[in-house]
Amino acid sequence: MKEVLNSRLMHPRDQIAMIMGRIYKRGLTTTSGGNISIIDDSGDIWISPAGVDKGSLHPSDIVCVKKDGNIVGNHRPSSEFPFHKAIYEIRPDIKAIIHAHPPALVSFSIVREIPNTNVISQAKHVCGPIGYAEYELPGSVALGAKIAKEFTKGFNAVIMENHGTVVGGTNMLDTFQRFETLEFSARTLLYGKLLGEPSYLADEEIDAFRKQIPHLLPEMEEVSYPSDEREKRQEICQIVHRACNHGLMISSYGTVSVRWRGNDFLITPTDVPRWDLQINDIVQIKDGKREPGKMPSRTTYLHQEIYARHPEINSIILTQSPYLMAFAVTGAAFNVRTIPESWIFLQDVPALPFGIQFKGRTEIPEILSQNNPAVMIRNDSVLVTGDKLLQTFDRLEVAEFSAKSLVMCAPIGKMVPISNEQVEELRSVFLRG
């Protein structure tokens, strides 16, 4: 099982090294760019060093700036330390800060705009309102003052003019989730604009999404964890972590479920960061009851309905990935007749309106079939089904690769799809008998 972030028990130096590794591997910072810090209960600030490769940062590289100003460590603290210190001084509720130059947010920074986070369902809640700090010399006291001024207004995320972004949170989990979700929103908008004009959710629609925390299913009186159940828990965690590593899921959104026995299933929980999901977080749903003390995904009702109606479906992934979401936020047609594999795996993927995934709606279970294993939900997600979980994940990857090819070809010319005759040939060879 991969190492996960525990902001309550892990030492600040271990948290910083781990999160910098994630950010670098996901292409959200460069070898020399970005800095991360944590302030501990003693008032000491732990911060990433200046001039050390971000792609191979170790806990021993992290620098501690003591409350009295003394520096402990093998390196100099980041040159941007002044604004970290300024934020902690004026916002005692903030305990962790991430600053980096992720490409999509830099794009907004250099055209001097703020991304509209109403583009996807959870981002407004996760990111909050976004501040804007005008340009100052990097590492200067003046830059620290301008950023701190934005944080005094209550912002937890700030676009830095011609620079990048800085986000803060109550702990490193909270901070990384905000950083990742904000960059994802920005990417979704940029990719979407290659296809058309993004649409946005009204505040009332976002509020409706937040209220979809499932009506509390009754709790089981007794819970058993036989070997096959434990195996499925581990499988779910492995796929979720793989999806995060490959950019197919982010901390703040993503649901995976696997049928267990009959219509009983295992599902990811609500409000647990996906990067750090552990097997004990998974929720067992049995005979319409939930594992005691756990809150399953907001979409538990939808998964229940799908499993009840479709005995051939044994796993479901509902997630946000950047290129698929470009289609979901613009309404542009997602034509999977790009290459034979895409059509064989997905056939046609219908786009459905936001809200259709809420409790009491039955359209998605009715639409899904062996010929329609996936659906797209506007401004929310893509839902993919399959037999084995690995097959479902493969379909998700094929869908995202197809979407990426379509977005990338948009500046070149109009996509020419496989013809109806070619589709029928594929159907006769691969989908019949």
C-alpha cells in the first residue's frame, strides 16, 4: 500500500517532502520552482529549501526557521519565506501553505484573470473565493505584504500577477486539496475553450450538489470482513491511487465502487482526500445498510440502482479527468469514433444534464447497457462501468485519451470520424457472438 499523508501524525518535514513529490510528478511545478511550508504548534516554520531539486526532495532537505529567527537545516530556506511568514502572522488559522507555478493557473496569472470555479460541482466549496495580488519582485517584503493583504480579506487562495498561485489551509491535506482543485478548474476551462465556451453552474445548483450527502442509511448491527471483501477494499484503493497518479482523479472528487455479493457492494467515502484513501476508509453497503460510523459517497444511491438493474455491471468509477471535463463543461460532442479501440471500448457516450445524478433520478441506470457503458454529466463528472474494476479503469483511460486527442486536434482541423460502414465492421468482428 502506498504511503499516505497523515497531517496529524506525520512530521512537517515528511509532509512537505511528500506533497512536493506529488506536485512535481503531476507536472505542477519545476525542478527549481515552488515552495511549501507548515507552521507547527511551537510557532516554528518548516519550509522547502532554496536551490534544491524539487523532483528528488527528501525530508532531510527541509529547513526549520525557528520562532526566534534561527535557521536549522542543511540548506537555506526558500527565497519566498517572507510571504509565508507574513501569511502565518496575519492568519493564525492557516497552518500550511503551497506556492507553485502550475501551468494553467500561470496562464490565468499572465492574462490577469481569476478562474471561475463554478465550472465544476465541488470547486467553489473547496477553493472558496479567489484573491488577486499585483506583481512585486519575487522574494521581496513588498510581495509578502501584497499577498498577506489578500489573505486578510479571508481568501485562502490567491492568484499572483505574472507569477503563479499561493494557497493556504488548516493543514497540509486541506491545502493540497485546494491547490489541486484550483489548478484542475483552470485546466478544465483552458481545454474547454479549445472546444467551445464553458458553461457554469449557478450557486443554487452547487448548493443542491452539496446537499446530496446521502440520507443516512441505517447502520449494520454486525459487520464481517471475509477475505474476498478485504481483497476488494485493497483493489479499490489501488485503483484510486493509480487514478490520482495518472491525473484521472483529484483529491476532492472521485467515487469507486465494486459489487461484492449479490447487490451488496463496497464504495469510497465522502470527504476523504482521494490521494490518501486507505482500506479502512472504504464503506461496506450490505442489505441496504452502511458500515457503522462511516459516510459513503454522495452517489451511493446511484450505485445501488445501477447494481440492482444491471447484474452484468460489477464495478463503477465516477470521476473528473481534465480532457473529458472539457467536453462536460462545454457541451461539445464527445465523438469516440476516433480510433477503433475507442469505439469498441466505449461506443457512444451520452452527455446528460447536471442534477441527473441526484437521489431519486433513474435516467442513468436506465441508459446504461453493454452498448452504453459510460455517460457524461455536465459540469460534474464522467461515469464508467464494467465487469472487473481493471476493465472499468481501462475504459476510463481510453475515454480520457480519446478526449485528449480530440482537444489536441481542435487547432489543426475538424476531426474525421470512422465511417458508419467501418463501425459496423468493428461491431460484427468485436461485439457480436
